[in-house]
Amino acid sequence: MDVPLARSALASPALPPPPRLCLLGGCELLMGDGAGVEFPYDKTRLLLALLALEARPLPRERLAELLWPQSQGEQARANLRRALFDLRRLLLQQPASGMEVLLSDKKQIALNPELGWRLDCQELSTEPPAFSTDQPPSAETLKALEAQLDLYRGPLLDGLELDGLHGLQDWLSPRREALALTAGRLARRLSQGWELAGRHSQALGAARRGLLLDPWNEALLRDCMRLQAERERPAALALFEQFRQRLQEQLGLPPEAETLSLAEQLRRAPVGGSPSASLNHPSERRRIVALACELEPAPGVEAEALSQQLPALQTRLREMLQAHGGFVLRAEGGELLAFFGHPRALEQAPRRALAAALALQAHLCGRPQHPALLCPRLGLEAGWVYADPRQGSPDSAGTLSRQARRLALLAEPGEIRLGSALGSQAPAGFRLAALAEGGARLLGSEGLMSLPRRTPLIGRQRELSVLMQAWRQPELGPQALLVQAEPGLGKTRLLQALLEHSEATAAQHLLLSCLPEFQHSPYHPFITSLQQRLSALQLAHGEDGPSSQRRLLAGVAPALQDQQPRLERLLQGSDGTPSGHAEPDRHADESLLLAALGLGQPGGPALLLVEDLHWADPSSLGLLARLRRLPAAPRLMVLSSREPAPSALPELPALLLEPLPASQMQRLIAHLELRDPAQAEAVLRRAEGVPLYAEELARALQQAPEEPMPARLWDLLAARLERVGPAARQLAQAAAVIGTHFEPALLQWLHPGEPAPTQSALLQELLDAGLLQADGGGWRFRHALLRDAAYQSLAPSPRRALHQRLAEGLRGPFASLGAEAPELLAAQLMAAEDARAAHYWLLAGRHAAALSAHVEACHHFRQGLKALALPGAPASEDMAPALELGLGFALMATEGYGSPSARQCFERALAGAAAQPAARFQALWGLWLGSRSDTEPAEPDAERPLALRQAQGLVQEARAQGDAAAAVQAAYAMGNNLLFLGRLSEAGRWLERASQDSRGLNASALLGRFGEHGGITAGGLSCWVLALQGRAEAALQQAEQTLVAARALRHAHTEAYALATVGVMHQRLRQPVLALRRAEELRRLALAHDMVLWQAVAGLVSGWAQAVQGDAAGLAPIRQAAAMAAVAMPSTEATFLSMLADAQLALGWHAEALDSLEQALPKAHQRQEDYLLPELWRLRALAGAGLGHEAAVVRRDLARSLRQARRMQAELLLLRTQHSRLAWQAAGPLHRRGLALRLRRLSGLATLADGRDAAKLAADTTDARRTAAFNAASTLTP
């Protein structure tokens, strides 16, 4: 009984697990419960297998012919009916699935597509689990790969009786071969995964398994030889000899050159050494585009007619793809597969691939007057592969090919689909429609000149002015100019700007574009321009076909009607195939092209733009030269090129474009929508003045930030590397491992395969190709991105081997270089995945910190912590504390003492330093520094604040360890805490002790362990103590000594601390000129070393100096500094606010000053900045008095100031508060004498502002009655 093909499901409440049909190594049907089905005979097995493999309805006639070829038609059909009956009865006996298994009618039979049966062939052919070749795959990935490979138990339908079934054998043979090759590729991928994971035995086993499946695959053979050689080199050579002999006997061929080279290297490798490091790995990392085209017959096309025309058609399609630069891997059986960017990198490979797809679409889809035989479905995708240029396919794993094929199968007839990678980074000049499921549909192309630009024209105003001047001077006659520049400097953008500013209409200008794939096609730019003009006319008139083209062409050039056949021949030969016309016709052809385009004719285009003249074919160059000589030549011809004018166009004036300076690049980058300033800075640095590079780098950061090289730049830069031969390119790759700059001797060590004279010749070849330039006695890449492209083209294995060898050189014959720059050695070991990198990153970080390069030090220490995760790295408890400590101190130098990241570093270091007393003290020291800037307010009622308790703990720790350097830092910590608590006398003693004890110590010991010199920082704070005590002369002398010592030390952080403390001291002593001088010096130092905190302090001091001298603009940097202090150093926030209030009062801004003081006073209490309280209460009294507050309130604030100053024994603050009181309400002779007596006791203040002002006030006050009233109402005494 036939079950209709349209019916596929029966009602069923629950479905059992789907059966599994295993066709690899036999034919077995396993039901959901695992039980096998016993087939009555092999023909029923084969029938089920055929239906499952085809996955579509099969004609009964075809099945009968395949399975019973010896039987007559009716008998064969009867046999089929019997086998179908037996198979259906067998399947009905199995547990019900709720569906009919076999669907059939009188003509066709099919396996129900909704069954959901698992088929091992399909599972084997699915996309294998992906993994990066830059790092080992996960255990789950390897397990999944192994399970997928285990599906291949043997050849398809192996063991079944097929004698006499020749048709079935022919049908089965290619499928068997394809599945065996798929299993071989899986085996190789699994082998690569095991090797990346360091499991070489498993890797060798998988490679050998793959070689059994695909015995002629020499890539697998080389994998086996290389892996075997690591354990037993004679066995590897024996494997090669067996293969070579078998290949010669059975196929009469020698092994590939790469296989022979590997065998020779194995023979020459030193005994006992690992040959892997010295082997040549020709595979390179490339970005290519895969194009897949599935051809299906158009409706109504007869199979016989198609079979007759298909071979010639596919040959034509192959030629079209090749004309666009495609490498055609397959063009048979209604399928096309081509790659762009292989075997050589192609500039504009994505553009070429898209143009090729459009050309195939136009050729195959036909026109209404010429219906197509075939409907194409096209799919394109871009991706990275590791390919050997000498191999046939660049996609050995088949990943990219499958993606392109899948896109083609999803496309509608006549449609072009792009994958997500290519769709998101498609080149300009194409119209796309985004698809909801990802990717895009390619709709067509459009002229580059008509496209909107992402950025305005910047930095080319002079060049544009030159072009516009030539355009506006028609009286000078026809002119021609060459715009010459390296790629990316803005040639096309300049031509577009000229077109916009000239306001030339469509009839007044003509654009000719030269393309690399047509640089040998005669007159291609001219013919293409004419074709585009005719296509636009046809579209405008709604017409199609050759007859329409002839009529429109006659309208374009009526005088050429008698030349129609010649012109049609020229148009038909525009695809790159030779036209075949004789040389005597050349002049006539050129005249015809010029006339058809209106060139050289009165009223023709006045502005001719020629893009990329370096790709022009010789015939086009000759035609341009002829056009220049015509009297009616265009008013202005502007040609762009990377190279000087060709010999065919002599005496062509050149306008050279140079890289843009940094200021103009910054303006351009500001238009690129980069929100992160760090990203903008990175783009500026990497672009090196090239606008295109900046645009693409910015685009990559927004769309694919994980990519090391923007995809659009890859094609351009990789193609430039392809200009040189393989030997020179390999030398460039080795040089790229060293860096942008390199020395010949180091390169010779790294790449010893060539003798010095040969290497010099190769370097000259790279120089001539514009890839390198001389740099003193060494070399450098012409652009840093060229170096990046060369480096990224290396496959992971040779890249690691080169880094390992370079590291050996830096530890051997080039050890001096490694010692001078330990970060270079660390980077090489890191790239080689060598665990010793952690040690050298630690050295590099300390080296950078000693040079005050704290940003670089942070990077080095972080890399060192990452290196601890490499296999074989030293125990983390041995090295991690040192790296964490170094990172913590570097973060404090760049982010401020309040850095949360720095605190976390010190906490981790303390946790891991239980057995390292010195590291333990450093961690405690770092935590103390952070506690001084803790973002949490201190406990107001605590008997001893946290920071003071920690400082006392430092003293005890240093004493217990007997560590003199630690004792210096502990003494400084005590002095620092006591100063801020207002205990000036105690603070002075501790700070003096720190300064004295540090004089006998090695400064580098202090800097290396603590990130600063405690003796010098103590000297800086001693200035504050002396100034507050009223010992101005001693304070100034101490400040000078501190600055001299800090400058001599040449340690940026310590010098910045000294400048900051001295600058604030000058503010305390009311010396704005000196304060401004120190602030400017501090600002320059902080900018040079990226020290954000000290930049803020410089702004604070300089802003105060400006404001007290009457410049209100100084308030802005003070406010910015106060905001920074709230984050980077909260313990000093009240100090910053006090200086803001002082500046505001100096400008007469009493309300604003009072607001600042209302913020500062509670913060001073919370943060234990008690030393500030006398000054804060005094300033609050002055602000209140200026606002007319009640006298009682002002007197109360002044009284608080005096009490605090007396408690601290801060004579300067006592003098200042008494001065303020007497200035507010005049005093009599008694108080004048008291003020003068205090002045005599204060050293040096007679020459300072406070001393002068107080002395003048004491001498000038005469109203004794007001003084008596003030004293009577106040609790203050002189």
C-alpha cells in the first residue's frame, strides 16, 4: 500500500528516542532502545541506505535500475515492490514512532524527512568543534572531536554484497571517497588539537589514523614524520621511505617538495636535538574570501540541452572568476568553488570577490530576450586560514568552504548572500541589504565617488587649493596633474573633494578607474566607463537587450553609427579576454573610444579623473598620452597613483601627499566616534599619519576589537608583502618577530638560513619594495602596520619557534641587549609560551619603575602575573608576591595613593608572603599608604586612627626584622600620621629620624622595595612642620635641601612628591610666585611620566597662585584637583578644599568660600586632617565677616582657630589668626605690642607676607576702645 508523499505524521502523544542508522562500516539500524534491526536480506538494507543518503524522493525506475540491473524493467520493478513491502513490514514491527517511515506513490519513494533519525554520515560531515590555533583547545573540544572521528568505522556500506551492481558502485564510489577524506581531515584537526595541548603521543596517533584514511595526503604524512621524529627520528625517516616507494610504484610520482625538504631536515638534524624548532613551516596565516556557486537548471530547460552546454559554460565561468583574481578549486557538476587571496594575498580581495559574484550573476541570470539555462545561488564568506601557498586548497579544514556553500544553499535562485564576517566588513562601493538571520544580500555596486565619507577632508587644504587653482584657470589651456602618495594617504578623498568643489556636472566630468585584476586588459577603464554610461541610460529608459544598447549608443554618438560593429566588439572584449584585432586597427579603436566618451571633442568632459594609474594597462596609458596631445583635451586631468608618472606620460607634474602631522590626525580621529580617549590615542599612535589606517583601526575597535589587524587593512598590507619573493617574505616575517626596528646581526641570528651577503640582498629587495627603510645602522619597517601584517601572517608554530630562538639569542650572544631591555626578553619568552617569562617580566617591571616609567611598569608586572599561568611556571607563592608588590606601587604612582587596584595588589601580596618577611613589610607599607587615602571615613572616636595604628605596626615590624630600610619608611609613616593629626613636635622628630637614618642607605634599595625614597619624602613633610611652627627660614632651607636630593635621585615619583610638598609649603607661607614656579616644574614632570595625581597637585598649587594674584581663572584647576583628590587621595581632600577657599577669599568670593569650607570642615574631622582645623576656622570667620554674619559667630570661629593653633603649637597659624582678628576689629597698644612680641619669636617671618602684614597692622591700629570691647566679649588672650 502506498503512503502519500504529502502525509508525514500520525497522531501520537509521545515519541521514543530517534533510531540511529549507521552506514559507515556496514549498514545497521539501531532503535531508540539500542536494539538492532535484523534485515531479511541485503537489498532491503541497500534500499533503506539509498533513501537515507539521498534524503529526497527517488524515482522507482532509478531504484530498480540501481538494485536489480540484470533484471528486465517489469521484473526489476516487481523486485523493488517486494523489497519495499518487506522493509515496510520490518519497520512496522519495531516500536511505534508515531510516523510512517516510508512515503511512496506510484512514481517515487522517500524516507520520511520528519522522522528525525540520526545518520552517522551526516554527523561525521557536520562542522567540527572550532578552536583557536593560538591556544590549546579545551578537553571538551578534544573529546567532541574524538567522538566525531569515531563515527567513521569503515567505508560507506562496507561489507554489503555489491557484485554485479556496477551502477550502484559508481554511485557509491565518490561518496565513499568524500567521507574517507572528511574523516582524514577530522583526524588531522584532532592531531593538531592534541599537539597544541602538549599531548604528542595522542597527536601522533590521530595523525597516523588520518593517514590510513587518506593515504596520499602528504600534509598528514608530514605531520606524522614531524611528530614521530620528536620521539624516534629513524622511524620517521622509514615512514617517509615507505611512502615514497609506494607513491612511485603506484602513481609514478615523486613526493612533494615540502615533504622532501622535511625529510632532508630530519636527516641533518643534530642527534638528540628536537628538530621541531628548526623545521621550516611554510603555512601562513591569511585572510581569504570563499565564493561558492550552486547551479541549478532554470525552469523548462531540458537536461540534454543543459548537458551539452554545461562544460563550455563552466569553463567560461572559471575564466571569469580567474579574471577577477580568483583561485578556482572546483568547477564541475554544477558547482563552483573559488578563493580570493590564495595562493597570493590580493589587494582588495573582498572587492574582487564581490565583483566576481556580480559578474557571474549578470552572466547567468540572462535578460528577457535571452533566458538563462542555469539559475545561480551564490554564497561568500571571509575568514582567516592557515594555508601553504604551494597547496591546492587554502582551506584544508574546509571550514570556510562549508560556510560559503551553506550560504549558497540558503540563497534564492539568482541571489548572492554574504556571511556575517564579510557582510560587516564589506568594502565600499557595494549596495547591501542586511538579513535578519545575520549577514547580508548583495544587491549591486555603485561608484566610490558618490559615497558619503565618514570624515571631512583634513590636512589637504593646500593640495586642494592647487587643484582648484588649475581648474579655475581655463585660459591656461589643458592641464594635467599627478597626485602621488602611498596607499591610505587620501588620494581618492582628495579627488572627491575636487569633484565637490569644482561643481562639475555629470556631463562635465568623467571618472576612469583602473583595477588590479584588469591591468592587462586593453582599454579596460575606458570601456568600463562607456558600459556604465550605457547601463545607466538603459535603466533610465527602462530598456534592455542589445538592440536597445545599439539605439542608445547611436544617440550618445550619432556620428559613429557606421562604427557600431567595431564598438560592439570593443565592448564585448572588456572582460579581460583578448579582442584579437590587428595592430593596424589600434588607432581606429582608440579614436572610437574617445569619440564615444566625448573625450577630445568640443563640449566633452572638462574634468577627467583617473584613479589608481599604477594599475592602468599599457593601452590605456597610451590612450591617455594621446588625449593629452589633442587640442580639445579636458580642461583638467587629475591622475592618482602610488608610483611616479609612467614613461608613457612624461613631464607630468606631481603633487605629493605626505603623512599628516599629529595635530591634524587628532582632528581627523575626533570624527571617528571613539568615546575612549585611550582608544583615540592608540589609533593616533598606530596610524602614524595615514588617514585610511586611522579610519580602519577605529572601525575595527568598534566592530571587532579582538582582531589584531583590521580586516580591510589586511588585504592591502599583505599584498604589499607579496611583492617580494618567498625568501624575502620569510626574512620580513622573522624581522617582524623582533619588532618595528631591528639590527642586521640580530636578524642573522634569528634567521640563519641565509648567509650574510644573501641576507643583505634580501633586505635590499624589501627596501626596493617599500617595506623597509634604513634606520641608522639598522632597519625599520616603513610603517608599524606593515610589521604587524608580516607578524600576523606567521602560523602559531613557527611564530613560537622564532620567539624561542630570539629569546635564546637575548640570553646568549645578545645578552647585553637583553640586560638593557629585559622586557624584550620577557616578551619573547611569553610569545614562545616559555614559563621563564615571569622572571623576566619581574625584572622588566622593576627596571621600568626605576626609570619612573610607571605605566610601562604596570604592564610588565601584569604580564608577569599572566606568565605564572604558563605550564612549568615557578610556584606562584615564590614570585607572585613580588609581582603584586611591584604592580601595587606602580599603580599608586599613576593612579594615586587611593587606588583600589593597588590596595588589592597589596592584600594579595600580604596573603602570599607569609614566609617572606621583606615582602610582608612591603605589603604592609603599601596598605598603610592606601589607608592614608582610604575612601571610607575614619572612626571619629577612635583613640588611635587606623593609619596611625598601621604606622606603629610598621615600626614594630621593622624593629623585629632588623631592617634599616624598613625602619626609614616606618619612621616616615609615623611622622606623616602625626603631622596630619596636628602633633607637630612628635611629627618633626619622627621625620627627622627618617631623614637622618636614610643617609647611610643605598637609595636604590628604598626605591626598588617601596616605590619612593622615605628619607626624601620625610624631608618634604618636614618643611610643613617647620613652616607651621613658624620657623620659616628653616622651612625654606629644608625645602631647598629636599629638592636638591630629589633631583639628584632622578626618580620621578619621589621628585614629584618633593615638588608637591614644597609647593604647598610656599602656599602656607603665602609665597605665590615661588609656589607657581614649583607647580610648573611639577606639571612638566607629571605629564612626562603619566602621573595623574601629581598633575592634579600641580593644578592645585598653580591655581591658588593665580587666584591670590587676582586671576579668577585659577579656580578651575583647583576645582579639578579637588575632584581628583576625592578619588585618588581622599585623605587630602580637605587640604585641597582649604586652598580653594583661600583662593576664593582672595578674590572676594565670600559666599563661594563659605560653601567650600562647609565641605572641608567635616572632611577634615573624618580624615584626621587636624592640622588644617586652625586655618579652616580662621577662613570661615573671614568668609562670615565678609558676608556680614553676626559678630558672635565670627568671634566663635576665630576662638576655635586660636584654640586649635595653641594645642598644635603652630606659631604661624597663631600669628595668622591674631592678624585676622585685629584686621576684623582694630586693637589698642597692648595688643600691638603682643603681636610684635610674637613676630620677634618667629624665625624668618619678618621678611614674609604674614610678618609684613602683621607688623603693619600692629603699628597702624589706634582705636584702643574698640580693642577693649573686642577683648571683653572674647575668650581670647594675646
